[in-house]
Amino acid sequence: MLPDADVLYAALVARDPGFEGRAYACVRTTGIFCRLTCPARVAKRENVSFRASVQECRAAGFRPCKRCFPDQALRPRAGSSSSGAS
Ligand SMILES: [Zn+2]
């Protein structure tokens, strides 16, 4: 079962990898769903709902985010550059 939505939203804000693969954030305003670790800006609490699987997100009409690719398996990021200056 999904943890409490408030817990998940806090994890989303913190980009907490602890829920990776266990919960996905669906953003009503954009129609997109994300991993909780998505680098994109976090949507407002009232616009975010959580589902336990990619299948559930898709069934609800959401599309996978193009930044965090929630519908794809996690790829190890070892060796990727960490240069992220704004
Ligand atoms: Zn995303």
C-alpha cells in the first residue's frame, strides 16, 4: 500500500529516493507523472496525487515525464557528470 500522501509529498519535495519504484507523483495540471526523485520543479500539493505503479498512473490518463522517465527502469548514473551550474 502507498504511504500517506503527506509523507509522499514530503519525499517528493526532498527528492527522497527511499520511495523509488514504490510511488509515483501524478500532476493534475500537467497530466504527467513523475518519480519522486524527478529533477523538475515540484507541483503544488493540491495538484499532486500519488499512485503505486506506472500502470495505475497510465490507467488514470497520465503520461510519463520526459525528465525522469518513470516508465523506464532505473539506470545507474555512475560516471555521469555532476556539473550543474545554473
Ligand atoms: Zn519527472
